[in-house]
Amino acid sequence: MYRWNGSAGATSATYSLIGGAWTFGSGHKLRIEVTQNDAPYMRHDNYASAISYSSMSLTLPIRGASITC
């Protein structure tokens, strides 16, 4: 869980995701959901907020190598 306490306006951020050593077969698709609400896993935040993303990239490890999409 992350809480951004920076100033308003554009910025960049890097998020580390919890890995699970998953294996995906050929043709399988991976979907990542980015949300500000993790209930019921985490409680609702006390602060109202809004966020927008642009220029995103995803780096996945591939058996000792990595690829950026």
C-alpha cells in the first residue's frame, strides 16, 4: 500500500508489486488493475483523492532476462 504525500501536480512514481512467481502460457494475457480502493484488503483512506496516469511502462522478468512493455 502506498500513500503519496507530495505536492499537487505532475510527478513520477515507481511502484513495486508483490511477486508470486507466476507462470503464464503462450497466448495468455496479463491484466493489471490500478485503483485507489483496496477494500476489503485494506481499509478506505480518510483523505479524498484523485489520480490520473500517463506514460506508463511495465517491466516483467522473463527467466533471468527482463522486458519493458
